[in-house]
Amino acid sequence: MRRSLVLTDEKSRHPFLATLPPHVRKVEGMSEAETIWRLTQQDIRGFASVYVAVFAAVLVFIA
């Protein structure tokens, strides 16, 4: 097995990631991951409607 002279990569921020070989650390689908976590107007409307519904249900339960 061929190993590097330096076993860690200082560019990696986590000790476990520093020990991985470069071909494993390489991330190609970063743009897909970024688009998955974007908030849309539909997400905000859904959250607001659920918040109001739960708030109303709690008020009815307390009253």
C-alpha cells in the first residue's frame, strides 16, 4: 500500500477528515446540497400556517 509522507491534510478542519485520502474528501455535488436547504416562500407559508393552527389549538385547549 502506498501512503503519503504526511498523513494529514491541514486544509481539513476536522481531525477525521484530515486522515481521509483526497479522493474521498472530494465533493462534487455541493450545488445540489445547497439548493435542498434553501427556504422558499411556500416553506415560510407552511410554517406560519402550522404555527397559527397549533397556537389556536392550544388556546382552545386552555380556555
